[in-house]
Amino acid sequence: MPEEHSQTVMAVDELQAIIQRCQILEEADFKGEDFNLFQVAGQKCLEDGYAAQLLEVIQNEKNKVIIKNMGWNLISPLVRCIFMYKQEDEKREHCLRILDQLAQLCNPKELFLGLLEQIEQTSGEQVCQTVMLLLQPLQTVLLKLQNKKAYSVGLSLAMIMNQLTPLPVPYTKQQIQEDKLGLCQCCNAVVDFAKPFVSEVVKNMEKSSEYNDMELKEELIKFCMQSLKYPLLAAQLEHLEGIEEHPFRQFASAITDILWNMGELIPLVFVHHKGKSPHWENQEFADIERKNSADSLACLSYLMFVQHFGVECFPVVFSPSYLLLCNMTHIEVLLKRTEESVLSKGLDLFESCLLRVEDNSLLHHYLELRGFINVPQDLVKIMTLCPMEHMRKKSLNVLQLFIDKFDTEGKYTLFRCLLKTSNHAGVEGYIIKNIKDQIHLALTKEYDNIWFTGHHLISLLDLVLSLPEGAETDLLQNSDRVMASLNLLRYLVIKDCESDNQTGVWTTLGKIEQNFLKPLRVGLNMSKAHYEAEIKNKKENRKEAHSSNPVCSVTVSGEKMPAMTTGMQLQVLHSALFTFDLIESVLARVEELIEVKTKAVMDENS
């Protein structure tokens, strides 16, 4: 016990000795050695648990000049000690009061660098704790700075966001409620940290537009843009039952408020990626900057048009088609991504914009714009490649919504484009069903529809009523497309009398038989013969090797599937035969209808 007491006395005595020596020196006479001795002695006091004595030294008016010059050296050991003590420990309270005193007394420039260094050095689970601990002293110091204030605020916000960015964003309700690493809490604390600087900008904007204030404004815009990219782009922003104050919704609301208060919300929504961006001589840096900006602006549009943050500030003079046009770039950016959190925002934004537009009102001219062609192709990729079923279904619904909004020429153009580019039988089958619906409308409505009757339709039917590789086409792989094409042809033959020939199908029947029906019949016969022979072989092989229960492995799209028993293989082969039988029955019905109708017309003529 006496030994411990002597160590205590030693740590405090050493500090007092240095203080007394420095008290008699002028500020300009402090040497590097004095700084080092003060840091070592102060650190020892903290580590040995004598924060109370250190606090007394710091609060002593006589030591004001010493603390102003040397106090910032204590930041690193002070932060370590704060995390070492438990929340309710009195020593932790002493350390927090020391931190507060240092923020008040130290040279702002030196302390600013010390605090920033501490934030830069933190990592992993301590990032949010460290940031939240140092935000208040950092804000105090920045408010005191006279020179390079805008630069220092920007540096602080960029450093904080860069440290937070590697952390995973809580997504599920449980993760948000747990907030394991403290990210939700930390993000909202950073907004509070930025508020006085936003107020300063707004106040100065009301007075005049000085260059220095423009600098601070630009730094705050950068912070908002960074926040939109992370965490908001990856965050779950829907209302969640049981969470009254959704932290990310609060954060999103605060970010849009900052942009609105600084007069930047509406300009950013309509920037179309052509706004001011730094000039980079290095092309790689320029591309990164452009991509980051695109992600942020897309997220901002989502916040406004889907979640309705800041929508009360939005002018109501724009037409729904113009808003769709403005958002197509953002939608394209979001749909190119594969993460569920980002992809879902793209689909929701697209759906939200489309729901504002009246059916059949979108002019075909829009399809001359890159985004209006690229986005439906992105939807097709999601429908066919996305591993999440709910996303595939949603993208199909949104594609149909997109189709419904166009005028007839627009629908016609879009169908042609998707038939040529989708490279997926299921999608092609879906488009052909849409074509059938449009032909039905054209035949049942009174007004003329030149796009789904006559020569325009014949041109479209050339694409629809054909087999990609003639008789050699893989009918199993293309069954969706083939069935949809046959159903369309059956409909045309039943609905359009040869005497009327509104659709023009009877004029081009010879071509259809040559390019579609005959090769389909040949292909069906070949496919059925092949699969029947396979079934026969499998059954014979099973009899020969019944005891060994043979298995075989199947490769699909380059990936090895689980091994299949002969029974499983037979099941697959029978399923294929069933598909061919289905196609054959519709084909036979179409051929029968054509024959009956042709014969009836011939009888009439004779």
C-alpha cells in the first residue's frame, strides 16, 4: 500500500514539478522537452488512475498558458482511459471533464489536429464510440477557428465519414434496433455536429454571398453527398413496425433538410450529373468522382419521390412524364447494382415515377433517349438473373407498368426492341402475349390502330412467328416463346376473317408456314424421337445395372448440379416429352383452323 501511494505521489509530483518549471517561462520559451515531459507525466497520472488530480491542475487558472500550448498532447491517453473505465465509474467522469476543459482551453489549431488524428487512428468496433466521444470537443474547436474554417470543417466531416464507411449498415428491423456498432446513433450525432455550420451558412446567405461562406457551403454539400451514398443508399428506409423513431429515416430527413436550407435540394434533384465537379487530371479519379456523385443523386431522388423527404418543398409545376425523364438516369444507376438494398430502391423509384403517368400517354419519342431503352433491358436482366424471387416478380410488374404507359407506336417500338435484345425465351413469350393483347384491342376498338394491324403488324409477326435456328431450334429451351407464338397465331386465325384480313395474317400465311409452322413440325418430330430414344436407353440401362443404383451428374450453365439417379433422369425426360406434346397439340389445332378457314373461303369462291 505505501509503495502504491508513493507511485501516486511520484506521478502527480512529476507533473507538478513540470508545471512549476513552465509557470515561470514565457509562452515563447517552451521547448520540445517540456512538451514531452508534460505528456509523459500527464499520461502516467491518467493511467495510474489520478484523473481527479490532473483535472485540478488543468482547472488551475495559473496553468492556463501551459494547458493552452501543451494540453492537446493528452488527447490520445485520455481517450484510451475513457474507454477503459465503465460507464458509471467516477474516474471516467473525471476524464470526460478533462476532455471538455481541453476543448475550452487548448490552442484550437493544435487540438483540432490532435482530435482528427485520434479519429483517424480508430478502427473496428471502436469507430462509432470514438467519433461520438470526440464530436462535441471537435465542434467546440472548429467554432473557435478563424483561418481555414471551411477547409477544417470539410476535413473533419470527410474523415468521420471515411471512418464510418467500412462499417456494415444495419438492414433488418432487429439489426437496426440492436445497432451493434452504434452506426445509427453515430450518423445522427454527426448531423447535430454539422448543424451550427449549416446555420452559419444560411445566416450568411441571407446577408450576402461571400466567397468564404461559399467554401463552407460546398464542404457541407460534399458531406450530404457522401451521406447519401453511405449509409443511406444501403439503408432500409421503409417504415418498420415497432420502430417509432427510425434512425436512418431521421438521418435522411436531416440530410434533405440541410440541402433545402442551403438552397441546394431542388438544383441537385435536377442536376442530371452535369453539375459542378472537381477537375481531375487523373481520369481514374474523375470516373470515381462521377460514379460517387451518380450514386448520391440517385439516392436523393429515391428519398424525395419514394419516401417523400422534402417533397413539400418540391414545385408542382412539372408534368409526370418530365419527372420520369429526369429520373431515368438515376433509375438506370440503381438498377445496374446487384445489392438488394440498392436494387429495390431503383425498382421503387421507377414504379413511383410510372404510377404518376397516365396509361397510353407516354409519347414514343421518349424511346429515342438512351435511358428509356437501357432501363427495360436492365429490368429483363433482373427478371432473368436475379437470385431473389421477390425482385424478379417486382421487375416483371414494373416492366408491364412501363409498357402500359406508352402510346401504341411506343408499345410497338418497345416490343420490337425487347424481342431483339432479351435473349430469353420466357421474356420473349411474355412480350408476345403483350402483342396479342394489343392486337385484340386494335380489332375490338372502333378507331384505327395502324401499329397492330396491317403492314406494321406483319413486320412484327416476322420477328414473332419464326424459330431462331429453324428446325434445329432447341424447342425445350424455347418452349415459352414457341407456345406464346402459336397461341398468338391461333388467335389471329380465329379472330380475323380471311375476307376482312385486318391484321394481314392471311396475306402472309405462306411465309408463316414456310418460316414457322413447317420447321416447327420437323423440329418437334426430331425432338420427340430423340427423347423417346433416350427414355428407352435409360430404361434398358436401369435393368442392366439395377443393383448398383447408378447416378450421373448434370452440368447447368457451367455449374455442377447434385447427382441424379436414373429415376430422376427419366422424370426429366418425360417432362420434356409432355412439353413437346403440348406444343404439338396447339400446332395441330392451328393447322386445322387454317385448313378449315382456307377451305371455307375456297368453297365460297367456287
